[in-house]
Amino acid sequence: MPRSAFLPELMWPFDMDTGTSFSVSRSGDLDLWHAYADADVPVVTQWDDGAHTGADPGRLSTSSASMPSVVARMLRDLDVQPGARVLEIGTGTGWNAALLSYRLGAANVVTVEVDEAVADAARARLSAVGLHPGVVTGDGLLGYPDGAPYDRIIVTAGVRDLPYAWIRQTRPGGLIVAPWGTHYSNVDCVVRLVVAEDGRSASGRLTGAVEFMKVRSQRHRVDQTAYLPDGFPGDAVTTVTELTAADLGLDDRLRHPFAAVAGLLVSECTLLTDRRGTAVSAWLYGLTDRSWAAAVLVDGQVGSTVYQSGPRRLWDELTRAHQWWVAAGEPDVTRFGLTVTAGRTNAWFDNPRSPLLLQDVENAG
């Protein structure tokens, strides 16, 4: 089932190296359009929740066709078997629902999309290739109880809070595969949760780092001016850090093992960065108070000044998290996991019986 059958006339392939998107139209250059439609790159199909018009990229990408390699990885994690019933959260172009329908039969697939226009377009494309799964317009965080219980739930938008409704709508022993992450960065990790036999909890490992557009109700933006009402540096205290941009994976958070798990180790915190030439400015913002920290890390420079303000010393927390990670053998995301119960998500390291305790991280070094 080719991805090209589900892509619009005008689309915006995303360049992974530069972090930018550019427009390609089928009518303008058919060969180029097909080259990107068939390439292993993400393709933006909507900007600014549909408010954007024109060929230039918009401000915020809000719907897309994922990289085929990521789609394949997540479907492998889903491990669907003939006859399984699957709920997809986030229809997007409809390609993923088509792959599932082709494998399982459309009667066994329900897909939920929050955006009515996106859902309508996906339904039309699915119909054009002779597939008719249930396409529902609604809030995917609520699942779709009318079709429950499901053997599998697959999520194609990044979440920061895993809805308990998904667990309750999955049969015991069933799987939930979702891109999950913290507010530390835009990086998500695919989590593969197995629902417990009593149907009241789910637990499983992270399988790899990815980056998905976030569900609309869980997007987060920091108002940087609120942290520095009197300008920089305000009442900040200064220290010196030996950490570098390379240590923290600031230039490649998706592939760097520490960057992918840092949000598990430093709670309620957002990192924003800006590289200019040989220097990266890094800002940490506390989400529960007005704590902040900032440093400019210059390539090849040993020792950088850190500014910190507020009840928390966020750079110190990040430093201890990095020390813990190094002492633990620099583990990648696959050694971490989650257990989800009603109203609570607990992270663990290596074993569900070994919860990841932030006080242990705080005591590192």
C-alpha cells in the first residue's frame, strides 16, 4: 500500500538535517513529488490546525505522514495477529489505517481523528483504495468505547499524559503502542504497554526515540518573559559547568541516549536551545514555579558560566541526572519503562519492580 496514495497535492517534506520544511506540489513537479512521497522522510500535510493557507510552510506543523521506517517500527511493536481488533488514535492521512485494514480487514479497524477536515480527507482516500475502516471524528484521548474492547491500540501523535481510558478499552493482555514523552523536549519514546490481567494497569518498555506532533490538548509552550520580568540575569546566581553541548546531546536530541531520557531524570522542566555558529544557548524552565537556568556552551571550551534562579537549581539537577546516567553505564531508552495506573504514570529502570526514584538521581555524584 503506497504512502503516495494518501498524500495531498501540496505537501511539505521535512529535512531532518536542517530541521526545515519546504513545499512540493504534484502539479508543479510530479517526479519530485513522487520522490519525496516514496522517501523515508516525514511529510507535513497541515499547518496551524488548518488555518494556514498558501505554499510556504506555516508556523506549527499539525498533521503529517510519518517516516515509513517509523511506521514499520511501530507496527512491529504492535504485533497484530489475524482477527485482532485495533483502535488507532490519530488518523492523519489514513495510510496507517490502510495498512492495518489491509492486514486485518477493515471491519477490525477503527481510527479516531480530532480534526474533521483531516478525518474527511482520510476517509475519502481510504475509500478510493477500496478500504472502509471506521473513521471517527473525536477526541482520541477518550478512545472509542463503542468499539471496545480492543486487542491493540496504536497512537500516532505524541502524548505527555497517557489516558487511562486507553487501558480500560484494551482487553487484558492486549498492547498499547504510543509515542510518549515529557515536557523536557519534543522528543518522544515509543512505549509498548501490556495491559494487566485485571485490566487496571499497563506496563512496558520504551522501544526507541521518535518525534511526533503532540496531541492538541497536551501542547506546551513556555512564556520566557514570565521568568525574567526584570530582564536577564535578574537575581540569578552563577556557577561553572563542565558539561558540553555534546554531553547533553543538544544538537541531536532524537539520537543522543542521554537527551532522549533526560526528561525522566529531571522532572517538570523544559529545555530550549538555540545554536548560533560554535555556541549553543541552553535554557531550562521549571514548570511548577519560576525557576530557570541558562548557559552558553561553546564548542571546544572547557567550563561555561551557568545562571540559575528560583527555588530549584535546575542546572544542578541536570548535572546530577547526567552523573547518574554515566554511572549507570550510559543506558539508552530501551532500559527504561513505564507502568500506568489510574491517575499515575511511574517510570522504571531495567525492571518494573525497580522504580526510577528521582531522589536516587538527586543523590548522584
